[in-house]
Amino acid sequence: MRAKRSIALGAAGLDTLMPMHVVVGADGRIVQAGRAVTKVVQGESLVGDRFFDRFELRRPRGAADLPALVRRSGQKLYLRLRDAHRTPLIGTGVALDNGRGVLVNLSFGMAVIDAVARFDLAGSDFAATDLTLEMLYLVEAKSAAMAESRKLNDRLHGAKTVAEAEALSDTLTGLSNRRALDQVLARLLERGAAFTLMHLDLDYFKQVNDTLGHAAGDLVLRKVAQVLQAETRPGDVVARVGGDEFVIVFNGVTDRARLENLAGRLIRRLEAPVSVGDETARISASIGMVSSTHYEAPTADRMIEDADVALYASKRRGRACFTFFGPDLGPQAKSPAPPVQAG
């Protein structure tokens, strides 16, 4: 009969092949534990502890001592670590030669991904041939791919947000454009909100373009936008709807005295000279206003048309003034304004 051969394997070699192993001596105490097992028990030393004080054998039932482990050598063992998590484990025990104890190799009886996260395990905590490593690499690759996907989605969302903002903005002044104004008016009218629409047209702006050039005109328009934004609230909307035409929507404001004060202040501020290099540009503004409360059933087109009528009335009165739309204004109010006198 051929004699059984024994292979001597040092602790380091055993740890390399089976990072989740435990060696139980003949007295039932742990004499060696792999690096992964040690990490699972938060770095505590298992050496010297009784195996069954640290591990609960759930199946096969009735195996509660070392001889029972020896008798079940090679069988599948279902254990539970006696820790706060009651961590489930699966293992196989092999009796050592000459009754020196049992070598138990363990693995997790739970989702490996959960175990890796719970105990902060790394690839080095598993044997090089363990298929768990392949799964961890796949999970890591998937996580990296998902992270890149999220970054790409964030960039696309940011680009979409910028594109949407640009689609609703005037490129020169940064104010809202006509499309944005139409959306705001539709929302306010749908809610039945009270508001005032102010149509503002710059006086003498053509002279700025003709005498100082279009670059100077662009500078003046940006200065006008700054004034309009400074004189309005965050809930109001300021839109550039034409070359030198602007519409302001004062949300919740219909008091005539307050609107007169606002319009007068805007005109005064816009009459301040604007430095353009060594030259000075001077403009003013004519304003027409109408409130949603003027109508039984206001519509955006009607309000814009009536504010335009009031604006032309201001032009005919000599510019640099404001007019509220009312029943006294008719189609004649939109006839051309008197020509600007040179000099």
C-alpha cells in the first residue's frame, strides 16, 4: 500500500493560498488566522480564542466541538461569525495529520460585493486564483464606466441648460428675448396673475449709431440693460424685443403711483450721458404701460399692442415721458412721431 505523502506549508504560503483560513489546534483553540479573516474581525487577533467562541456552526447540526469538525472533514459547513453583523460564512474543514487539529477554509455566505463594502476589502484580500477577483474587477470597471457616464450626462445636461438659456437670452445684453417674454406672459395669464407690461423705446438712439458708430450703439444698449436690471426685482422680467426696444413685466405691480415713480426714475437714469471713448452718447426713453387688470380677459397680443399704442403716444408728446394706455388712445396714437430736430 502506498503511504500518504505529507506536504509542509508555512504560514505565509497558507495565507497566500487561503487568505480566509483558520487553523484550529487539537485543544479547539485558533492557532492561525488568514489576513482576510483578521480584517473581517476588525484587526482583532483570533489566535488563542476558542474556535466555537468566535464561530457558530449552523449546519450540519450537532457539530459543536473539534471532534465533530474532524468527523465532517471535507464537508460543506455553514457558519456564522459571532460579530455585530452576524456575518454568514461558508467553509470546508480538513483534519490535519496526527490529530493536530483542523484547517478550515472560509468564504462569505453573503453577496461578496456587500462583504467587500462592509469590511473594506481589496483584491489583495483574496487568493490570486479566486474568481471573486474577476467579479471585483468587473464591478470596478462598471463603477468607473458609470462614473464617466454620470460625468458625461452632467456635461450634456450643462450644455443643454446653457443652450436653453441662450435660446431665451439676448446675446448682446444678456436680457431675456422675445421668446422668453412670450413664455412668461403665457404663464402669468394662465395663472390669472396681476402684472403690468411696460414697453420702452430709446429716444435718439439712431443718432448714436449714425454719429458714433454701431460699436458705440452696442455699448449704449448694454448700459441700458444694466439700468433696467438695477431698477427691477428678481421676479420681474426685462426683455429686449427689438433693436432699441425693451419690454419689462412687473409681476404683481399694478398701482399707478408706483408705476409712475418707476417710469420716471428709469427715464431720468437713461438720460445720464454715456462715455464712449472720447465722445459722449446721450439718449432718453419713451414709455407705454398697460396693466392686466385693465381687461376682463387679458391676452398677451392685446396687451403688447396696447402698450405699443401708449408708447407712440409718449413719442407724440415729445419723447422722454410715459403714458398709460386708456380708452382715450386710439389708432391715431400710432401715427409717426414728430421728426427729431438737429442742433
